[in-house]
Amino acid sequence: MKMAPIAVTPPVEQEPTDKLTVNGIEQGLNQTTPSLLDLQPISNGLSDIITKGAINGTKISNGTATPLAELDASLLTTTYTTSPRSVPAQGSPEASSSSVCTDHMIQAKWTASHGWHAPSLQPYGPLSLMPTASCLHYATECFEGMKLYRGFDGKLRLFRPELNCNRMLLSTNRIALPAFAPQELLKLVVKLCATDGAKWLPRDRAGSFLYIRPTMIASDAALGVQRPKEALLFIILTVFPKMDDIPTGMRLLASKDDMVRAWPGGFGYAKVGANYGPSLVAQGEARGMGYNQILWLFGEDCTVTEAGASNFFVVWRTEEGKVQLVTAPLGDRIILDGVTRRSVLELARSRLTAGNEGLEAIEIVERKFTMLEVEEAVKQGRIMEAFAAGTAFFVAPVSHIHFRGKGLDIPMSEGVSGKYTKTIKEWLRGIMWGNEQHEWGYVVEDEGK
Amino acid sequence: MKMAPIAVTPPVEQEPTDKLTVNGIEQGLNQTTPSLLDLQPISNGLSDIITKGAINGTKISNGTATPLAELDASLLTTTYTTSPRSVPAQGSPEASSSSVCTDHMIQAKWTASHGWHAPSLQPYGPLSLMPTASCLHYATECFEGMKLYRGFDGKLRLFRPELNCNRMLLSTNRIALPAFAPQELLKLVVKLCATDGAKWLPRDRAGSFLYIRPTMIASDAALGVQRPKEALLFIILTVFPKMDDIPTGMRLLASKDDMVRAWPGGFGYAKVGANYGPSLVAQGEARGMGYNQILWLFGEDCTVTEAGASNFFVVWRTEEGKVQLVTAPLGDRIILDGVTRRSVLELARSRLTAGNEGLEAIEIVERKFTMLEVEEAVKQGRIMEAFAAGTAFFVAPVSHIHFRGKGLDIPMSEGVSGKYTKTIKEWLRGIMWGNEQHEWGYVVEDEGK
């Protein structure tokens, strides 16, 4: 079966005037890519890509440049499984193992000589990689994390998925993997969700979700340390545990000098594998000591960056008496530009700066802040709340931070969170699960397959 | 077929008095591991491993601790190929593709519940990994680079292989992969080399080599960001191009502020995948501009760290008139403790500090040095030589460095290198290919299979 033809990008040649269509809206690549990204300036090549209008570059043959094939969702081929997998019961050990995937996956291959090959929807199953595959040696890999929500109104929804697809392009670019039009990735994500959503997120599981993992790996079977000449994009849907409801709140262990997650000029802002593996030793030690995650600090002044693999927020009262929601800025590119982070900030800016639902008005601040400031706020009773925010953890209240031998307790005025945290989380939940109709909710039509 | 039994480590329990045997020499784990490693203090757990004498830790069942199974080369099973692969002609495109592997590979699986399973020697072929495999998402992977040399005396040799096996343990430890006795890895490397050496490095190819790639990847099929519960060690032998003979010398492009390879508290000292992928964009740009590699600088003072994925050396005359061989120190753990680096330093210390073969006496210096110092030495005519040193690049003379818009030429007094570089390289070549009998040459007996 082929997907119904939808408007797609023809290979971009000299003048990048071709139109892309996402969600029915026709968009010029030149104009939309930067605004969709809405991220920090990109240092390596993406500006070139945008300027030239070429996503995949060109190949030279017979003295003339031929554009490489673009990623094109309209070329999708589909092969449905003949061995359907069973959906684990909610709350079962299987359901929380983050190892059970749905019946199908999407794959698309890229080669330096051809560009993107036709993507395929196919039964979920193992990948075959040569032992020399680049991604097994050189961490030439990146991914995204998104969720598919079964709404209380019965609809399937994604949450601001275009931001994830744009960030995936930013990540592939940082790790020397091929570019693509983010809108095409989005179409493939939607197709997989539409195919497996009805069975794996049945209507009687309103309020639940599947985790979506678009991944790109370099599959070159060659040990030379060089830009990959072959890559594989794949998308899977995984049954994933709910991670935001730790009844006692998250307990964080502040990182020590000898473990630094990211550095200016590094890649902390990109969702590349290289940010994760190196954090696991510290994370394992923290868990062994009874903490849930590491609170990653940076530099001699102990600047606060991320909590685990999530962004980190505090709510405190300043010495002057104002209530502030504070999180680290994106400027030095050592933290991830999280979709949940951005959404928290945007909601707070639009709904809390003048007070709301009995809450005092709040100032929204993106700036460098240090553990010494947090410690001072705790000592002076000015700390009000803290939480981690990310797709996997959603909005997870923090109740305790261990910093340099001292335990700092963070209040949870509502029992399982603070007031602002609770309010923001409720708003996000409403949008994700369709209690509030909002432009951030992206409805996916069930194909009921 | 089983390997002939050799003395191996029984599972280490309370008192780590068990003996390990490598190359016929019985060694106490407690004493030998630190001295074999001979590396910087290890921050995460390896000291614990050594102290406790437990390589794999223990599992608790029925209230008693059972040691997990150790990696044990004596348990090796072998299945020889029935479809022998053909050896590419020397100088053919295939031979320089770094994608052709020999007939066999070694694999060993580890699970958190059992420890190490019996290793197997088996036909070379693809790995099957679930799309959720940890190594495809979180860069939970590390490797080693070694060479198998066919000597001018007809013998097969490794070069100081115990150092690579020790460093592999250091790398697995940094990236949350399981520990093992390095001596067991060495036995497996030797076995694979003995099996495929005769055919793939025939006696009429004296002076050539195969590249050995021990690799460990986390193979857990689960998306949770956590310490791997399943891993795969594999060892492959690859036909690899000679990379040290660029007739004009290597041309290096000094990195800019917006691209940092490694940082204090990071993992630059470990051979983990996460050090490589993130360097490829800068490397690709450098190649596009006509440079061979990036010269990685660090910090505002432009400290010199590594060249490409190799260590970097300069020979200069100080303002006081002394000749010095200078390379970056290991202390801040941002550069790799290279086996070639170490060997260059040791040979130079033992053979050049009082002059030799018509060469002026030289001082050997491991210290932080900056590009500003290099630039000053070039301007004042004090720079004498520069070279990159590593297993893949061997000793590769450098003729040019582009730094902040200026090109700095480095002399190559002997045409294709400087005098000291040439002498050190000849000594190393002699040891590797058996022209000099030396304790660093580790002879592997051909099995002629």
C-alpha cells in the first residue's frame, strides 16, 4: 500500500522556491525552516543548508550537479505485520520496562550517492548492522523523544511535534548525519501513530500515552573516522512508564567537579547519544545512594543546568519579595532546548504574569543561576518549588537536592508538588489529553489498522 | 573446538588473592591492575573494583551474594567459517576502504544477572540489534585500536597489547559498561589474530598490518536512560590503509572556540564513541578546506590537545637554546593516554636525552602548551618538527597548521619528516615489525587456520 499522495518537496535545485506542506499549510522552505526551528544560531552548516535551500546537497556526475533525493514521505511503502504483538496490561512489569514496541516501525535509508531512499512502514523487528557500523564505534547517532496521547475526548494527539522534528534536524546536523525536511519526518511519525494508535492506545485507555522515538544512526560499514556515507532513520513506538508521579517528589544529587555533562563548544544542546552514555555512571551512583537523578552543575560557580535528562526550574521569592519562575538560558548551548521547557515558559508568560487561579503574579526569568543562590533561598525560606521538565519526565516535582554534603529540602505545598507546578502541569495535561482545545495539540486520525 | 585450557581467574570473592596469568606470567590482580594501567587516577568505580577485587560485582540471591561470572577466555567456543572471504589485493580500493574484515570475529555477551557468558569465535557477519538497543541511542559504547604486524622476520606481533586491554577497561568503566580482567581480553585478541593472521597477513606481506578493533556496546533492548543490563564485546580484524605517509606532511586546521573536543570532568581520556561522532562536522569542514585533520585546542589560551584522533607533539628549540620534544600532559584527563604517545616518550627519554645517531640531546617535556607558543616558535624560527602519533596514524609528520587566519609552516628537514620524527618512527617500526627484538613486541603464534 502506498500513502495517499500529499504535497511534498521536489528536489530543491538552484532557487529554493519550492513549497513544503505540513498540516495543510503550504510553506516556503527558506522562510519556514528558521522560524520553525526558532532555536539558537546554528554553527555548523545548517545556515548553509538554509541559504542554499539544499537539504541533502548535490552529487556531481558528468560535470553537472544532480540534487540528491530528499526524504519524501509520499514514497512510503507499507508491509503490515502477520504476527501481531500483544499489548501489555497497564501497570504490568512489561509496560514499565520501556522495551515493548508496537507492531510496526518506519525505516528510511540514506546514502551519500543517492540521498534518501523511499521510506517503509514494516513489522517491528531487529536491525542488522555490520560490526564495523559507524554508530557502534563513533556515536554517530541522535534521536527525539515525543509522546502520542489518547485524549479524554477519544482523539489521538501529538504535542507540538514540529518542534521535535526541527530539533532532530539540528541534532543530525551536529553529529554529521544527513539533513531532511522536518515536515517529512513529521508525516512519517503521524503515519506510524495512525497505524498503531488504535490498537496500542485503545479508547478505553484515555489519559495514557505511547513514547515515540525517531532515531538516526550512521550505518556505514567502515571503520574510518569520517562523515558517514550511509545512515538509517527509524521511528518506533514504545510502551513507556509514567515518570512524573514520585509521591515524595524527586530527590536530586548535585554533580561534582569531576563529572561535567556538557561544555560550551560541545553538544549539550543537541539530542545526540554522546550526551547520555557518559552520564550513566554518575546517574547509577546517585541511584545507588537513593537519589532519582543528577542535578548537573557547570563551572566553579556551580551554575545549574539540567536535572537528569530534563530541564530544571525553581520558583522562589526574591529578596525584594517578587515571585519568580527561573530556569537556565539557552545562550551558551550547553542545555537542551526542551519542548516541555519552552511550553512551561510560554504558558507561564501568558497565564501567570498577572496572577491566575488564586496564584500570586509571577516573573518568568531565563538566566544563569547557581546552586549557591538556590541554597541561600532555601536557608532564607524563599524557595517555593522546583521541578524537572521534559518529555519523558513530563513535569516532575523536586523535593530535595543534595549539594556538597548538605541536603536542601524544597517545599511541596500541595502535597505532591508546589502550587505553580501543579497549575502548569494541569494546563499542559489538559492540552495533551484534549481537555483544552489548543493549537499545540496536533490531532492524529486513527487508521484503526 | 575449545581453546587449550590456560590459567584463568576464578570468580573473585572476598579476598582478591587469585592469580591471573598473561603471557605465562602469574600476576596478582591487586598488584598488577594498577601498575599495568599506569594511568591517571580513575574517578568512577575502578578503584572500588580494584579494592574489592571484584571485576563484575555480585548478585544477591537467597540473601547470599553470588559472584557474577567473569570474562573467561578458556571457555571460548569456535565455529570456523564455511564461506571464506577473499583477501583484497594490497593497494586496491577495497584494501583502503577500512570496511573489509577477516573471516572470523569473537563475541562475548554480558548480562547483569549472569555476568559474562562464554565467548565464541565465529564467522564474521552482521549483528542483530533491537531498534531499542541502548548503544543506538545513548552512545553506550567504547573500543580499542590495535594492530597486528607481519614482521620482516616472518612473525606476527602485537605492540604492547596489554596497554590497550587495560585502557579498554578504563573506557568501559567510564561509559557504564561491564568490567572484565584485561588479561582475558588479551587472550581473545591473540586467539583471533592467531586464527586469521596466516591467511590475511601472509608471510609475503612482511611490513604490513591488520587493524584490530575490540568493541563493547550496550545491547539492552530498552529505552530507559540507565546503566546497561546487557552488553556485547566483539573483536574484529580489519584491512586498514597506511595513514602515516602523506608526502607533503599533514596539514592541520586549529579548532575554533565553537568546537571543543573534550573538557575537564568529561571523557576525553577514554576511548568512548562519544569522543568521535561530535568531531566529524569540524573534521569534514577541515577536509573540505584542504586540511587533513583538526588540531583540537582548549580554552581561551588555546591550549594544544590532540590532532584528529591522535596525540600531538612538537620539537622546538627554546629561547635558551635547548631542543625539546613537547606534548600535552594527561593530568586534566582531556586527552587520550595513547600507547604510541607513551612509547614515543619512553623511547625518546631512554635514547635521545643524551643525543644519539648524530642528533642533538633533547629534553622530553609533558606540559600544557598553547598555540601562541607554537606561533611564536614558528615566527622566531625555533620550531623544528611536529607530528601526530596514534595507532591508526602511527607517526605522521605535520607540515602546516592553520591558526586564526594564519598559516604556520613547520619544517620537514628530511623531506617527508623532521630528523627526530624520522628517528623515533624508525625505532618504533623496528620494534613493531621485528627488526629490533624488544619487550614491546608481543609475538603471536600463527595457527595457520
